[in-house]
Amino acid sequence: MNSSGIKRGLAGSAITALAITGLPFLASSANADSLAAQEGLATGVTLQSPEFVASVENDGSESTVHLVATGGSDVQQVRFEFQNAGGTWVPIATVSRNAGAFSTEWAPPPATFNSTVPVRAVALGSVGTEIGTPDTNNVDVDADADAIDIAYAPGAEVGVFKQDYATEGQEALLGAVSGTTSDLAADPALTFESNTGAPTTSEDVAGEVETGDTSRTYSAPVDFTGYSFDTVAPIVNEALILAQAEGEDAEPVNIYKQSISGVTVTAENSNVQGSTPTDIAVKVTDSKGNPIVGAQVVAEDAVTGANSGTDVEYTNSQGEAVFEGATGSANGTAYDFYVNTTDNDVYENGVDFRRSVTVGSYTAAPTTITTSSKDGAAFDVDENATGDLRVRVLDQNGNPVNNQTVSYSLSVDLFPPATGAAPTNPPATTGNVTTGPEGYANIPFTDKGDGEYTLSAYVNLDGTPGQGAGDLSAQDFVFKAGDAELEFDDEMDNAAGTTATYDATLALVDGTPLAGRKVRFTYAANGDDVVVAAQGAQPNGTERISNTVADAVTGSDGSASVALSDPANTPTRSELDGELDAASVTNTFGNAGADADAVEVNFVTDEVDGTAVVKIAANTAEGTPGQVTTGTVKVTVDDPDTTAVETDPAANVLVTLTVDGDAFFTTAAGEPTDPKEGDLEGDIVDRGQSITVVTDVNGNATYYLGVKRSEDFDDDGEAVVDVTASVDGSSDDEDYKFSSEDPLNGGDVNIKLASAQFQTSSVLPKLPLTDTVAYDVMVTDQFGNPVKGEDVDIDIDGVGTASASSVTTDFNDNVEFTVASNVAGNSKPVGTWDAPVNEYNAAGVVVPTTDDIEGEGPAVEFYAVDFANSTYTLSQNGEETQPVGTTVIMTYSAVDQNGEPIELFVDFFRTGPDDLQGGESNSKDVFTGEDGKATYVFSGTKEGTATVTAIASETATGEAIADTQVTDTVSFGKVGGGEEPVVVEAIISGDSNGPKKDVVRFQVDDEAEGATVKLFKIRGTKSQGNKRLVQVREDVVPEGGTLTFKVADRNGNKKTRFIAKVSATELSQKAKSNTQKLR
């Protein structure tokens, strides 16, 4: 290769001069295949990039500077360094060779921005010592220079095509490069070269740029002419690609020879409108599918190359040759092309590649119409330019319709002013525009004032003047436009020696944010050392330009941010009265022309010369949610070296304030700066629970507190928070009390069911007519805090009557009112509160008044008891047979069709076993109560059976209800008979089951029911004196006396002996079973 190691800043004449004077020159060297060999000197090193400009603007990939060097064969590592302002060389990174080159990413220190900085590459040998001579470039570190990035990774494969078209003078060796750049306009053009000394090339395909983009794609040819390919194994063909916008980049690659393998031809539009022309692209690729650059494509029909203007075109960096002027026909028009592989200018069958494509045509009809804005759905009127607001018409095939008349109307609904009457909207602007070749027609924007605009557009198809149902109409495009304002957030004071972020918001006057706009921050010092913070400390989307300037892009909320840094000083000192300004600047949206009012920047020390004494003024006021509570802190200084106690005010000292609970710090006004008509007072600004304030000349600082919602109000309507003030190790705190009792604005009326302990129905929301439902009432302020002592009027929607027409709220969930009904149906309580209202009027003044707030409680359903479908039971407590003379308790139970106990009066009637015949005093009009149960107590004085019947009525004197009648019997006689327990027989049996579980069946006489049975394994033998029983199972004898036990077989196919023992009961004696052997 030639020109290796010689920087691209040298012209061709300079290279020739080097050769004449006998200096090293490699133009004729053969097999200079690796970048190390191409360097020439074994100890040589060349800093390839950057050579002139180191751009730290984001190139679409990163904001760092790509350092690339090449070195000779003895170079094992390269150390990159830059020289600081003091002349000292500062190491950047030490790297090893990768794909033939040495590279790293460098983030230049902010102090180097907008200055010329020497950067060098130092060659290191095998033991890390310096060899050869360092190579230095004086580069301009620039945050505004257009940046470029080569998308290839180090060592990427790049195909190169050797043109064989001597007749036309086309004999270059061409490859392709692609990547991203921040140069949106290609001004100046992007340029590219290899390290072979071949001519510089320019990009030939620029990526599209949409509004709001900060980078784009590119691709370009690269000329490798003069490269000598390696012919000795192992084959190594390394090269270097260099790119330049204003900033620079370089990447080492491996190149390979291409030959034409694939050819395709495609019409941009294979079916055109009438005689509308279309482009045809012929794409040429190699065997790997990669594009071939510089292939000759010849058109055999009436089309011309987009670049050449002739029938011969050469493929670009994407492997395409584009021809213009192809028209179609109803039957299709064929276009033939061939790709020439030799210098013979005529098509050679079997040598060249021939392809064809057919283009049809049709008669277009306008089918769709759309409106759009390049500036989005909200913009500043200064951003609007011709073509930003437009309409597009497409035909039935989705192709643009040219020369189509479009009628439009542009109207506005002006934003209401902060104060005063609403403005009168101006009349709509109407007109006609004509579409161009791409189907677009530009709609002229008329500034009618700040407001919401509506663009209507249509194509007249029905022949009737004006827009009608038969016309092609676009959906109305609604957008906002006006004069945007750029405003900083509230000024703040910062701790000395720290970094602070400032926010500015770009928005229309109604608050609609403008996203994606560029804002430039400029800081003006006031004798201080505050600077724009380093890039690493900047918020996302912010780019540091210099110590005093930074650019940011507004986010979705319209805000842009910049970080300022106060370098630490010893001792610490305050930096006061700096000034930060912000203004919109031009990007792809344009420029809103907005300039913010500058804010004061203070970095304040919290240290005092002596001992700080901090005192918060005592608070005796009681705050209200939504209102501002003011507090004051005083800081004085006491000299520890004197015996006297000084109270000198500590001026310009930073005080850190914190508050706990749900309180927060707010502003003096509290309310937003631009309340709208109808807004409620109380929506105070939340500045957080930790702020800093600065003392005045008297050592005083004022702060403002607020609270909105707090759970602390829920139990008693009170909340207490604690404010702490701290300065230089000293602090003080003070409690602040808030009450929800007198709210600014009413919130809600909440009616809910009272606690279950207060309800008579267990099946709510259903309840019988005999029950009542209990409700609890609570009202809240606008934040949801409960308010005590407010009167709420109660009405019932549906059946039922409330126990009170008005109730007073409290903080518990006890009963405020009940509802009863003697009619079945649905019932829902409604509460009405004449609540306070403090609302802004059109003039921005708060007007106090009241307004009714309604709230509904949960609905319930009253129902009548269906006695026929209810459930009634009568049962005795105890055994069915009782000893003669025993007292028996009979329980009657009544449950309705919904499962709710029924309140009834019950009469009990008894016959037998004696002569009393139900004559007990407790047998008449026994009330069931809320549990639906009534009891009857009697004793049987003779053997025999007592028959008890119960029947109920709704009142003590009411008629008996037949459906409620139930009967039960009780026997009186001997229980257990006093007889001796009987002998029972227990038997076990089973079948041999091999290695599976042993199954033991157990049987005992019926009298042993309820006894405990234990199953044992017998281990050892009595004769050997080691016999013992091991319990394996236990159970209770059921009715019938039969049980089955399953026991795991632990001895395989050997026999296991089992025996069972049964405990005694009142009716049976204990028993032991037989012994059973199972295998």
C-alpha cells in the first residue's frame, strides 16, 4: 500500500516531494497487508483520528471522542495522552492492538472545551517502555462541531470492487461505509478516505431527518485504489477508513475482493398514475449479499441515470443504480438493464447480467386525504415555516395525487385570559391549494392569536360548492399554537461546594408543553467560580458546551435542565448573585424565540465563624389543610473564644429545613401563579419536605408550610408535624398543629353501613321488615380529610324512614341514623351537605360561598318473611333417652328464607310421659329474640315418651302460623341399666401379601363401639425372654366394630406377627385379639 503513516492533511504534491527527497514512501511496496506493516517503521506510531477537530457533540452513538492510532510491528501498546493548560501530559488510556489498530473512547474534561489541545499517541514496546517518537495532533475540542461515527466494529469485513471500465476511466477499488452523524444538513459535506492515498469521497445516501431528530444515518463510497492485497498465507488485508464531518472518526477493517453475484431490478412504483414517471433501481450484490459499489449498469430503454443523466449509471454505496423517467402503460411497459462485468460496452450474453422490470399505469382517483404538522400538535408561531402545515392526497393505490385542488378552512378557539371576559374568536381563514408531485399541498398558517386551531380540508368531488357529504374530506386536525413562554422554576438556594440542577419549561400560555425544542442556558458569574457542571453530571438530554454554556432539549413536559457546579473551597464560602439565563435556539422544529427571565444563582455556605445558635420562633397558630402556615428561624453566632454570650446575626447563611409527617414546604403565596376560573383555593405548591433558605442581614429566614391529605386527621381531625432547622451542627425544632375542622372546600359525603355490632340483620344488604339498618356518616374536605361537626340532611330514596332528618358528623364509625320500613322494597340513603366553597372567579379572586354536596349510601332491600319457605327446628339438649326425673331443655329455632333468624312468640305443648301435659309456666309466648331461638324446660316424672309440639305467632296475642309448627319426642327410662360391662370378642385376620403393605382386618362385638383399639407387632419370643410389643396403629371402634389397618412391610417376604388390644367402655370389658402371622 502507499501513503501509509502519512496523515491525510498532506496533499499529493507533498507526498511526491517526500519521495524526491528520499524520505520513506511506500507507494510501490508489495504485500503491505497488515496495518502494522503499512506503518513502515517498526517503532513508528501515527495518531490517525482525530487530526483536526475532536467533537463532543452526540453523533447518534455517543458523545465521546474516538481516538485511533496505528503502529509498527514492534509496538505492543499505545498510550493516548492530552496536554493540559499547565503543559503536563495527562494519560487518557493505554490499549493493546485490536484488528490492527489501537483505539479508545475519550471524554475530554470540560476545561478543554472550545480550545486547542495537543493529543498524542505514545508507542510502547514489549516491556511497556516508550519506543519510537510520539505522534501529536493539535485538535480543537468542540462541543458544537458536527460529529460522525463509523458504524463498523474494529476488524469488520468490508467488500471492495475493482472497476474494470477503462474506456470510461472508471478503474477504482471501491468499498462502502455507513454510520450516523449529528450533521443534519450535510453542510459541509461528509467526506471519507482510506489510508491508501486514494481520492477523498463524499456521502451519496443521506438518511431522512424528522422534526426533533438530533442525528441521522449516512452511507458513502470509500476509495481503496492502490491497495496491494496479501498473497502469502496467512492472508491479512487490513485497512483504515477515515471519516470527517467537522469532527472525525476512524475504524480498522478487513477488506476482501468482491465479484458480482446478485442483480435485482425494482420499480419504485410498478403501477403509476397515467404518464407519471417513476424511478427504477438496479441493485448489485456479491456472494455474501453485500452491496457492490461502482458497478456499471446500462439502461437499454428510454430512462436516464439519476446521477449521470445518461443511460449509464454506477452503483452507489448501497449497491444501487437509480434510473429516472420510467413511465407505464395499461398493458405494461418493459425496461431492460444489464450490469457490465468487463470493459466491453455492449451486452455479452453469459458474461454480463441482464434484468428487466415492467411498469403499468392506471387512471388515478383521489381516495384519501390527511392533514399533518411537522411541528406536532403544539407549536410556537415563530417555529412555523412554509411546508410545516400541509395536506396530502393519495389515490386508490396509495400513490400521491399531483395537481389536485384542495380547499381548506383554518379556525381558532382562543385561549381564555387569566382574568376578564373570554375573547371573541376571529373568523376562519379559507382558501385553495394545489398538491405537488408527492401529493402534498402546503397550508399557509395564519396567526390568529394564542389558541386551539382546527384545520379542515377537502377535495370537492360532487361538483357542488362548499364541503358536502359527497366530497373527500380529511379528519379535522386540531392543534395548539401561540407565543410560547420559557420560565424557570422557583429560584432556590444551594449548599456551597455542591452541584445543583435548574429547570426551565417551554410552554404555550395555556400550559401545553413544547417537547423536543432546544434551549440554551448561559451562566453569568458575579465574581464567583460557579461553572456549568461536567457532562457526566448533566441531566439526560443536556450537552455541556463550555464553563458558561449548555444546550438542552425539552422533554415531554416541556422542561429542559442544566446542572451548575460550585467547586469546593477551603474554607467554604458563599457564591452569591450569579445569573442563569435561558433562551430557545434553532433546531429541526425551528426557534420559538422564547427568552426566560434570568434567575439568581446562589451557592451558600452553612458554616459560621463561631458557634451557630438556631432558634425557630414559637408557633401558636393552628393551620388548615390547603392554607399556608408561616414560620421563622433565626441564626446567631456566639464566639467560643470569649466568655460573653454573643447574639450577632448570621447573615447569608444556608439553613436546612426538614418537616415530617405529611406536611411539605410551599411558597409564600402557596397557590399556583395562574389559577383558572373555577379552580378551588387550596391547591398549594408542594416543594418537598426538605428545603434550604438563606438568612437575611438580621439572621432571619422565613419559610412556608402546608398540608393536604394526611391519615393523621382520620381519628380526631388533628395532625401535628415537626420542623427542624439545622446550621453548621446546631439545630432547633418546632411543632406545627393542623386541624381539618373548618375546611376551605367541601369534598365528599360518605355514607356507609355502621359496624356489624350495631346491625340487627346478619344478611345485609337484605333485612326483614322487623329489622333496622344502621348507617355512619362522614364528610371530607377537598383532600379527603374527615371533617367533624358538619350537619348533613338525610333523605331516603325508596322505601323506609330515617330515624333522623339531619345528623352531625364525627370521627367514629358509630351510628348516625337508622332506617326502618314496614314495606318491602329497596332503600338507599342520600346525604346533603351545604359545604363551604372558596373558588376563583374570572378575575382571579377567591369568592367564598357554599354549595350542596350529595353522597349516597349503600342500598339495602327490606323483605317480608316467607313463613312457608322458612326453616323451623325443635330439638332437645342431650341424649334421646333420659333418666326419669331428668330436666330437659327443648330449643326451637326459626330461620327465614334468606338465612336470617325470625323473631316470633312460641307456644310449647307437651303430652306424656306424666300427667302435667304441657302445663309448665314457661311454655307460653316464649320470644325467640334476635337469634331466632326459644327454649322450653320440663322434666319427665314417669317412664315413657314425651311429645313436644311448638307453634309460633308474630305477636303474643297473634294468630298461630301453621307453617311454624314442629314436633319432637324425648324418652324417659333406665339408661345403662346399671348392668355389668359385657365380655366382647376381638378378632384379627389378613392375607399374606409378599413385600407389599400388610393388610390387617379387625372385628369386635357391637358393645365395644367407641373403645380404643391398638394394633401391635410382636417382636422376639417369650422363650428367649425378649418378647415385646411394638404399637403400629391406633383407632376408635366405629359402629359395626370393623376396621382395616395397613402396615408397611419392613421384612420383605418374612412373616410378621400382629395382635390387637381393645380398651374397656361402660358397656364392654377390655379385650385382646388372637395372634395373626402375615407374610
